[in-house]
Amino acid sequence: MVYLCNSIAAASPVVTADIVDAEVFPDLTARHRVGAVPHVLINGTVIVLDVVPAADLIARIAGA
């Protein structure tokens, strides 16, 4: 998912990706209630859990 998110961000001027290690930043982990990884947060509201196909992730980003 890290590679996929970074690839989408590299291909689009309106998408950015920040990758955070949940064990290194426990405050962010708690704030966003991360219980499992991968945990993709889009615009602070849309949450994608687990690995999803690229088309699904792009559709979620476009809808956000």
C-alpha cells in the first residue's frame, strides 16, 4: 500500500502521501484510532483498511 499510495501521489499534482510508522508515532496512531495496518486515511475522513486494488483506492481518493 505504501508503494501504491506514493505512486498515486507522484502521478497527480493534487494528491500527496504521508507514510507514518505506527510504532514510531504512537500519538498519531491513537489520534486516528489505528488498530490494524495498512490503514489509509484520506482527507481525514475516509478510511481504507487492508490492502485494496489500485482501482478501488483511486476511486476512494476521487470520491473524497
